[in-house]
Amino acid sequence: MTASGDKWDAIVVGAGLGGLSCAASLAKSGLKVLVLERHNKVGGYAHQFIRKAGPGMEYRFDVALHITGGFDEGAPLRMLFQDMGLWDRIEVKRLDKIMHCVFPDFEFTIPADKDQFRQRLIDRFPDDREGVESLLDTMNRFGDELAAMRSNRGAGASSPAEFAQNYPTVAKYMTASLREYVQDHTKNEKIGAVFGQLHGYLGLPPKRLSAFVYLQILLSFFNEGAYYIQGGGYALSRALSGCVEEHGGKVLTRTEVARILVEQGRAVGVETKKGETIHASVVVSNAPAPLTFEKLVDPSVVDPGYLEQIRGAEISSSAIQAYIGLKGTPEEIGFEDHDYFVNAGYDLDEQFESHLAEDYSSGSFGMANNTVVNPGDTPAGRSIVEVLLFADGRKWCGMPKDEYKKKKEEVTEVLLDLASRVIPDIRDRIEVIEVGTPHTMERYTLNPYGAVFSYSTTPTGHTRFRPRPETSVPGLYLASTWTTSGPGFGPAVAGGMSTARKILKKTQMVEAVQPVT
């Protein structure tokens, strides 16, 4: 199927969540939208793959999604989904816990309720009740100020001094690390280890991770609910793709864009790898920002300052993940946690750095039994288990084929050795196994070094510090986690819709899309 003979208002390059949500918003608002995706499936990291263990034995592996926040009644993300017509296209399951953590001398379940979380921390650390109260009270103040700030859209804060006066907690932690935040309230390393356990959701250790973003993730679970989308991230991708086509747009897979056409300084369309030229007045890139401005667009037409921001930002870490289909239900294999992290100690920074150095002897790793939260994708009497290690993608990408194969085989055994600490007979239960490395992720997403979180979410590398969606090339926009929205499924969708709003404002169709909060 070709699209070169049709007239399009907007072309979206890439069918990840950011691109699809932008396309769906534009199509719903009346623009004729074309989405072009190089892969044979939509979704980017929000997709699934199938492995068969025999007739009628299909394991559907969710590539990335574990849990997401923000779907309680009245929550901004849910209202956004409802406005787009997405809510009726997906099914979600509300969870009562976020994660189970294992430490050398105790275990701790983080509930999806902040009052329960407070009480469990106090019960575990009664001698530092004051530190726990301070830690969580400040988190709540941060959330209240952030909500007021967004509601007021910065009213009464025209200068940094006024901003700090009106929103003191937000201002204080805007450029602070998670470790700095914790140490402001308690010196108890164990409390810090529990509170910071979700750092893996952003791919950085506490000393390098933005407190500003981390607190928002925690609050989204505590205040707006923790959920799992049934069918995983791919169900959301399909829902968005359906929205595009329902409103007259078109989504083409197996169609790779070779370059974005720029004439007289303005984006005017694309050329596919097969040589098709397709024109539109707006082009939206959902491709990685570095790729967009190094390969798809001639860098000479881009403002040097904007280009430097694209090139200068730190690329995030990657991951190594085993996707395993096992004989036995979650109860039978003795592993019933949808998110589980084993810690070798209490220094989360040290554990994370050991992963990047490829020293896995510490024994720190993440696991998940997706069957617990998403049983529909697992054959009867079976379990889907994932095992995760963080990785420096630069150590995996670009190596010779034989060397890579050997390294992948070695790390597969490491993953199984670690998992056997939780499921002792895991090797005897395996029916199918697939291991993804940074090389795998780079191959499928084109993210440099297989980056999982786009740019690193450092204290000065989040939201307003990232490249803006409106590029310096007229008619060219970005809609991805590489921009101000940042990483995560919710931010990707909200960010894509925000980009659509900016485009619609230019085309005087702003009334069709509500502001993203």
C-alpha cells in the first residue's frame, strides 16, 4: 500500500506511543494524518512478541510495560484518554501494590496507597519516625504545589524569586537529585533504599536521578492509582492506531522513512526508503531525536543552539531482559509478584553502577511475573517471568557478531542463575526463553545504544531542560520521550497530545484538543 498519491495534512514518522497519540489527536481534530512505521508492528517499546511452545501454546511477551499510574476517576491521564476515546478501547486492572523489595535483612512491599506506605515505613523503622514523616510530608507538599502551579499555569510567578516564593518545595527540588531529597529528611540508608526503590523505572541511580521527576512518579501511583493495561503496552498502541484510522488517518507499517524533506527552510514531507515522496504541511518525528537530526534532516538547516541541545544531552542507560515462559502457575512456581527487586545491599547507587560495569556478582536484579497482572497473555497452567539487569549500551552495540553471540549466551546464564534464587527449579520449567540486550533494543527502536529512557533523567536533564517539541525548522515537530515529556508510557501519550495541540494552535484548530496537564 502506498500513500504518495494522496494529500496529507500531517505525516508522523514512527508509530511509538508519542507518534501515535499525536497522530490520533490530529486526526480527531480533522487533519488528514499519515503514520509511517519501519517495523511490522506499531508501538515501539509498547508492543509484544509471540513465542510458541507447541500447538495452542502461545506466550505473548509484553516488551516494556509493568505498571502505570494515573487512571483513577478524575485523574488527568484518564480524562485525557476519555477525551480521545481511548478509555473505552482498553481494559485496565487496578493494583494494590507497586513493588516487593528484598534486602539482606528484611523484605518490604510498597503498597499503592500512601497512607499504608507511611505506616509500613514507621512500623519497620520506628526509631526514625520523624524522618519518615518528614520525607512523606514534603512529598505531599511537593504534589500540592505542583498541582497549584499547573492549575495557575505559573500565575503570580513571573520571576525565579516569585516562583520560589509561591512554590518553594517544587523550586527546591527542581534541580536536586533523589539522593539529595532523601538526605534532606533522613540519614537512615535503609529508609532511603526503600523510598528510592523505583529508581529503576527511570534508569538512573539516586545520586544522578531527578527528584523532581521521581516524586511525580510516586505521587501518580499514590494519588491516582497503580494500574496494568490488560494486553500490555501493545493494547494501548493498537487502541491509538485504531483512533487514527477511525478518524480518517492511515497507519502504514514496514514503511521506513529515509529522510525528511526540507525546502526553503521548511519541512514539506518525507522520502521513504523505497523512494516514494510524500508531501504534507506538517511533519512530526517520533524517531529518536539524535537520529532525526543526524540522518533524517540535514543538520545544516537546523538552528545550531537547538542542534547542540540534541547532541549534548546524555543518552540514558539500556537494559538486558530475559523473557521466559515457564510450566506452572504463579502459585505453583512460588513467585506471585508483578514487580520484584532483589537488593544485595542498601547502597542503590553502588548496585546500579555495578550493573553498568557488568559486575553482576552483587546479585541485584529485577523480576516480574506478568501472568499475575495480565493472565490473558499466558497459556493455561503457565507463567510469564521476566528478569532484568541495567546495562551500558555502549558495551553491547557495534561489537563483532561472534563476540556478541558469546556475550549474550554468557549473560543469559547469569540471568537464569539470578532468577534461580527466587525460582530454584526455573531451568527445569522453561518452555521458551528470549533475551533482549541493548543491541536488540537499538536494532528495533533505533535508539542510540539501545537507550530505554531516551535522554537521562538527571536533575538538569528533565522536562524543561530537554529539547522542545517545536523544532527550529518550521513545520517540523517532535513527539516522543526525547522531548520535554520525558520517559514513561503516560508521559509519552500526554507528550504526543501536547505536540498535537501546538500544531493545532498553528492551524487555528486549538479548540479540538484540551490542554494537557
